[in-house]
Amino acid sequence: MAQHEAIHRKTCIFKGMIKRIKELETIALGLQPDAHERKVARKKVTDYTEEFLKNIDSAKSFIHTPDQGIALLDSPIGESPLAIDKAIDLIRVNVDTPGINPASGGYLGFIPGGGLYYSALGDYMADITNRYAGFFFASPGAVRMENMLIKWMAELAGYPSSHAGNLTSGGSMANLSAIIAAREARQINSKNILKSVIYFTEHAHHCVAKSIRIAGLGECVQRHIPTDTECRMDTEALEKTIALDIAAGLNPWLVIGSAGTTNTGSIDPLEEIGRIAKENNISYHIDAAYGGFFMLCPEGKKKLKGIEASDSLVMDPHKGLFLPYGIGVVIVRKKNDLQKPFSFDANYLQDGNDQDTEAELSPAELSPELTKHFRGMRLWLPLKLHGLKPFRAALEEKLLLAKYFHEKVQSLGFETGPEPELSVVTYRYIPKTKKKLDEKAINAFNEKLVHEIQSDGRVFISSTMIGTQYTLRFACLSFRTHLKTVDLFLRILKEKTKLLEKRII
Ligand SMILES: *Cc1c(COP(=O)(O)O)cnc(C)c1O
């Protein structure tokens, strides 16, 4: 009897459970808009992005709003749905207005961004189909696509077929991966760390020092090798320093070169560093996050000669290939260098570890990531749909625009740094006053000039310190920057320097 009751009770509970599951299913179906709802939402989104693109040539490159998008917080994450028009309004006002507009051709600060349209469509497809690009087993095609792209970039750099690589979220993660790879290859550990020496210049990107710290290498000896007048590593000093370190019983193990510094676009003597690294049996990493893709045009290829001598290399497709933010690449000469730190074994992944991989490496064995965005698609689609020709043209155009600007800005009375090696020009204005201004006053003038240009907003520029001199930077890398953008900027410079000069005379 008691048993009977128990069965009856269980059946009731079960019925109740099924009822609840169905109720929940009805609510959860809200996550699956139907074809009509998708069409409506898609149209609103593309209307918005088309409007954005229609105005991109005249849009400001920098906008300061007093509220800086704070109204976004007035619409907290909550239980009830928001209509897509309202959501887009929130984005338009609070996200896509204040701050830098990296999609605009007038963005000439830091290292400019891009945002190729076909990348967005690639992301769209990758997001809808949601292929799992971590393992060959899970998506052989997605992994083949990523490996094919890495092979293309490795061959561009002149790396041998022993290479391996990984599409990362950006240059910082790629540099971190490379530094970890070098650490493992050279077996830097608690027994030798205090004696182990890393060499780079003060112009290396700050993410290099950050990566060294994150990789647990902060206790290594870190030597800043002096630079020449054009901010390139002084290789004589490098060679001497290494010799002294060896004589002192230290363990030189890593030299990091920059192929296009962020600051001035300078390229370290890549070949010469390669020779020194080889002779001293030191790992050689090159950070070409900014400059690497200039290899696609003849002048860049010549200037970046020697890149093939490195053990690892970083490039940023979200810079030099004009992709939207969120993609970098690390490539190592010997695939074991990435496999050693990042391969793994886990019982719950046993189905993914089949050996039938036709020698395709899986991204998950070559990076800290397991589940990841299928980044290959956003790179593959524009490369395929455009072909390489317009990429090569846009990069050569950037090199020439930088030379053009370097010339023209001098005729406006600016002092400039050396002729640009890539597409960064440094310059500053010495006001033509009766009384000679001291450096502090000159610096203050140039700082004001940057602020004037930023608050005007038609173009955006940034500045740097070269030694004690406040220096303006012209960084040209957006696929939307053309001759008319540079001419507009020159007119703005003329107008603003006159204005400020009047104020101090
Ligand atoms: C931009 C840049 C980095 C950092 O890359 P992110 O993609 O911003 O993480 C590293 N090195 C150089 C030379 C760069 O220009």
C-alpha cells in the first residue's frame, strides 16, 4: 500500500515537473526570435550601421560629451525586454558618440584602428553558426581556416614550415604568448631567473614589460639597450652588453626587437639583432604588432628584412590589415615552442583528442584559451572577398601619406623628426615669438595645440615625449585615411597654430 502511494506521489511530482518545464520552455523561447522578428531586428541594426557608414567621412574623430555616456546606466540590466529602437538609441548616444571614433579616417592618434565591413559579416556568420574553433575534431574546417591564415602570415614573414601560431585577441596577448613560449624554451625558472637577462629598448611597447611581469619573469635582469637618434636599438651596445653579461656569469636568454615602434614607427635593425642573437644563442622575439603587415608592399618588405631571423613574431591584423578590434597573431618558428607551454590533457576532453588530425594543430593546444571566438572568419572573409591588391595599395598609400605629411608640415613651420620609416611622423611647433621661448613654454604650447585639435574633433591626434620634448604624433593606418584627410589635418594645424600663437604674442 505504502509502495503504491509512493509511486503515485512520484507520478504527480513528475507531471508537475513536466508542466513546469513546458512553462519555462515558453518563456525561454523568447531567446529564439522567429524569422520575422529576426528580419525586423536585423533591418534596424543594418539601418543604424548604414547610417553610421553614410556619415563616416564627415563624422568627428573625437567627441567629448560632458556626461560621457553616463545615461547608459539609467537603463539597468533587468527582467523586462527593451525594444530594439530604444537599445539602438542608447548605443548611439552613449556608446557611439563620446570618445574616439576609431572607424573614422581622421583618427590619426595612437595606432589607428580599422573596421573592414566584410570582417563584420564574417563575425556575423561565425557568431550565428558558432563553430567551435578550439579543436580540429570539433570543427575541422574552422581550424583549417585559422591555420591557413597563420601559414599565410608566417610565409609572408619568411618563416619555415616548422612554424605554428595562434590568432589571439590582440597584440598584447600575442606578445605574452611569445614571451611565455621563450621562457619555456629556455627553461627560465626559479633556479636561474635572477641571473637571466632580457634585452629591449625603452621604445618597446609597454605590453612587453607587462608581459614579462605577467609571465612571472619580473625578477629577470631587464636591460634597456640605448637607441640611436632615430629611436632604433643600438646593436653595438647590445653586443657589448651581452658580452659583459656573459663575462659576469649572467644568462642572456631573450632579446626583443620592435618592427615599428608605437611611439615613432622606428624599426630596430632586425637583421643585425638576429645575427647577435644567433651568435650568442639567445631567443629573438620581434614585436611587429604595428608594422608587420607593411611587408605586403615592396618598400615595407625591404624595411622589415630580417624579420625572418626571429624565433617568434607578433602582428596585429586589427592594425595593419584594418580589421575591427579583437585580433592579433603570434607565430613561432618551431611549433614546439607554443606546444610546450600550452598543450594539455584532460579526461573530459578525451573525445576531442583523436589523432586523426592530418597534422592540423588545434588552437587550444597553442594558447591559454580553450573555448574561443572563431576569429579566423573575420580575417578570411575580407581577404577572400577583396583579394590582396587593395590591402597592398592601402598600406603603400599610408607610407606615402606619411612622407607627404612629413614634408608638408615642415612648410607650416613645424620641426619634424626624421623622415618616417613607416607611417608615424613626429613633429612639434616652435612658436615664432620675439622672445625665445624655453623648453617648458614650447612643450606647453604643443600640449595646448593637441587639446585644441582634440576639441575641434575633425581629426584626432595624440602626443608623446621624446626625451624631454613634448612631441605630436601623426599616425596613419586607417584604410579610410586618404590624401584629403591629410590635407584637412594640415589646414587644421595651420589654423590652430595661428590661433594659439596670436594668444601668446
Ligand atoms: C598596439 C601594439 C601592441 C599592443 O597590441 P594590442 O593589440 O593593443 O594589445 C604591442 N606592440 C606594438 C608595437 C603595438 O603597436
